[in-house]
Amino acid sequence: MATYLSEAGPPSYQLGQASVGTLSSAQSAHQSLEKAAVKSLATDDKEKFSYTSTIEDFPEGGLRAWLCVFGASIVMFLTYGMMQAFGVFQDYYAKHLLRNHSPSEISWIGSVQTFLLFGLGVITGRCFDNGYFFHTIIPGSLIYTFSLFMLSLCQPGRYYQFFLSQGVGLGLGMGMLAVPSASIASHYFRTNQARANGIVFAGLLPIGTSLGGVVWPIILNRMINGPLGFSLSIR
């Protein structure tokens, strides 16, 4: 018994060793927490500095930016505005050029055009995010112009010609133009993004989506049913 006490020490000595061990563990844990907190603060400061630098480098207006807004408004006027005027085409087709076809068949032209305009946004939007803006705008402009000219050459009663030129061709051209043009204006503004997008979509220049939907039906109805006729009006 004496030998055991001499080797292990008295109970008070054992309790002292346990307290010292617990205190050392607590100090080590506290130091680890302090290091983690300092590292977290350093990371937050770095991210905050990076975010601030990004904001400061973001463009805000300028001549190039407002010219971009002007160009996007023109595209909105020629795409969404033209799409909203299909009722004029459908009425003229039913009375003159496609009188032997049902209204349902004629409406498929406008339906396909609208579907391609919005549906291609899945592809063109992704291309725009990857930096391929001009890769969609330039081919889209060429397809739009070519299809519009081919529409003016369509022969009466040839349904497939109207479907391919106006439904498929114009739909593809509009789809490649609309989404990138609607998105590009916000890349030139930080505090005036809402104003720039409002000009593009509302037509405050005065061109754009909303005004195009008002102007195009009136113009096309007067021209197509006037002395110019269908072919010259489309050209």
C-alpha cells in the first residue's frame, strides 16, 4: 500500500495534474478558435475588397452605353413589335393571299414565329453569358433581313412559302436578336439599370417593345391595304 502511494502520489497531487491538463486543453481550444476567427475575418476582408473593386470598375453610362441602349431599343422595335402585329398579316392572308386555308392554319405561322422568338432564348441567352454577343446578333440580323425579303416574294396560295419565310425564318432571326439585345443594356449601367431597361422595353426613345406593338399594326395595315400592296410594303 505504501509502495503504491509513493509511486502514484497523494490524491491531491493527482487532482492537481488533472486540473493542469484540463487547463492546457482549454487554452489550446481557445487558441484554435482565435486562429479560426482571425482567418475568417481575413477572408471576409479579402472578399469585401474584391467586391468593392468589382463595383468600382463597373461602367456607368457614357456615350457607348447610351448608344447601346438606342440599338437595343431598335431591335426590340423590330422583333417584339413586329411579332405583335401578326394580326394584320393574318387578316390579310385570310382575305387575299391564303383565302383557301383555314384561320387555324394561318395562325400557325404566327405561333411558330412567337415560339422561336422566345424559345431560342435558352440558347442565345447561354451564348450571351459566355461572351458570344456578336456571334448571335450578326447572323440573326442577316436571317431576319433575308426572311423578310423572301416574305415579300411569296406567291398567293403557297402556304409553305409564308410558313417558312415568316414563321420559321423571321422566328429564327427574331430569336437570335431579342434576348441578347434585351440583356446587353444592363451591362453598361449600375445605378441606372432600371432606367436603361425601361427605355429599351417601354420605348421611351421613342422606340422599343411597347411602342412597336402600337406603331407596327397601324403602319402595316395602312401600307398593305393601301396603294403599295403587300410586296412593296414588306420590302
